[in-house]
Amino acid sequence: LKPLCAPGASALALEAPINGSCRLWSYCTFPITPLNSARDTMLLARSLALCVLLSARADDMMPVSCSYLQAETIATMGSGLKAVSSAVAAVAAGSSSSISRKQCTPIPEVQVPQDLEWQPNGSYRLGDVVLLRDRKTTVGFSYHIVTWPNSLASMYIRATNQRRDFSVFLDCIRQKYALATRNLQPASLIVLHLRLGDVLDDEKLKDVPLTDFLNRWVASRPGNRSTCFYVPPLSAYLGLKIPASARKLVLMGNPYFIVGLNNMKSMAYAAAVRARLEQLHPRVEVSFRFPQPPSDSQRQRRDEAERVDDDIFFVKTQAATFVPSGGGFSELLAQVAKSTGHMVDFSIRNLRPFS
């Protein structure tokens, strides 16, 4: 079904039912315009009815609940919809207990700020969306919804106007990855997150040599009294405790974040961390989990959110021990790991100055 919003609005279309479930991402940041024809009206009504019917029958793997659909709303679309309206009302009334369990659900009351013109460096910023939800002028919520409509960030934006609402965020993960959780092996890895990319290779840090990052905590804004320290020096890894049973340690991060291929210090820093950890823990296999080098294609941009979301799911399902470092995304990963019942080692993160 085509979006039913005014030109330029953040409109998201209804996806066709797939594998016995449906997604209704019909959301406008501008008022909905009148439907063009009786056929459009009937198509929308049938789609809404189908979504509610599927919600009533589906189990907890249902990606999105339709609890916010009201029979009165559908009835106002045209006089010929009373039968459909009644059917929807009956189904909704009979499945209220199932619907109420779903927290990550789009709700009309959540107002998405009109910040489409504000593009956060063209990058997907899941940590900022969840942790800084009320800073409406600095995150780019509409930009995320339009660019990555099926992402965890967009699901969270539509579902709540609160920041740090981890119960909602965890439900978003559960819904998006419901099918992927089947037949998973028990978590057995140590996953250490490295904040890379712009925090080492941004233009404002061009005069800071790699040796500074390797030997001390470097503020993200040189010359200012910044409390933002993202990159641990090599000495911070000396106290990392590796469980006796652990055999694999994964260094996870994105050395291309914001800076693309202009990331020489990020790559060198990651290699130095790996070498130090291999020296300290020779029986442990140390590997990288990095995305593929970026390109300028639209597909690459679209896939960026999926890679980040997959990192969230990877930590949730594979990290028996998670080690955060600096930055908001590291904190978000730690919250996911902790909520899942995994061990979280804050020893490196707690060494940050002013932490």
C-alpha cells in the first residue's frame, strides 16, 4: 500500500504479510491527506483488518502489534467500511491480553520531531537515539525513520518518547530477531567493544598522533575541558580478567564510522590492542568483528543500520562476557548484555577520567 502522507512527510508504507505476520509502519509526521478514491480507502481498511486479525492469532514472534488500531479511526475513512470496522473491533476486543504484552509498538501519541533536515553525519546512531531520546535537535529522528525504517532505532523512536527505556528497546530486539533466536548455541565468547572511527581520525584530531592514544586517555575535544574519553590506552587492558574457560575474544567496532577509509589511526590502534591482548593472553584466540569497507552506494547506506543492529543481537546472544570501553553505543551494548544475564566487565570503562 502506498504511503498516505503529504509530500515530504516521513511516511512509511504497510508491508505485505510475510510468514504469517505483518508490519504496519504507516506513520506520518504531517497530517494524513484525504484518500484519493474509494478503492484506496477499501485497500487500507482491508490491510488494517488483516493486521489486527494476524495479531490476534500470532504468537510472540509477531514483529509488530496492531494494538493502536481503533475501529473508530477506520470507520471515519468512509461510510462503506462499517462491516470491516466491526470485524476489527471484535478481533481487537478478543485479543487484548495478547496485544498488551507487546511494548515495542508504534503509538500515534509519540510525536517525531521535524528534524529531517538534520542529518547526523549521514550515520546511523542507535546509541544516541536510545540514550539521548529527549535531545530532539541533535540526533535526527526523522532522518533515521526515513533512511532506516526497519531499524531498531526507528522501532524505538515510534514506540516511546522516553530516553533509556531499556524494556522497550529489549522488546524491539526480541521482535526484530524473533526468528533468528531459534537453535542458537549458548553464549561462549568474550566480546570487547572498541570505539573507533571519528574518535581517532576526525579532522579535529589530525594533530594528535597515534602514540598519544596508545599511551594516555585523549579527550574527544583537544584543548577543551572535555569529559568525553572514548579510546582507552594500552595500559587499560592490563587488568582485563579472562575467565579460565574462555578461548575466544572478539574485538568488535567500526573503524569506518563517519570517517570512511580515512581511518589509519583507527586501524593501527585496533591492531595494537589485538597484539597486546595476544601477548597478555596467549591461549586466547583474538579476532575482529568489523564491517566491510564502506562505499558510496545507496545500498551500503541502507545496510549500515542492519550491521549495527546485528551487533546488538550478536552481543545479546553470543557474548558470555561483554567488555565496554568508551562511548554511548558501548554503554547500550552493556545494558543489553546485562539485561540478558551475561557478565559485564566495566574494568576498562571505569578507568576513564571523570567517569
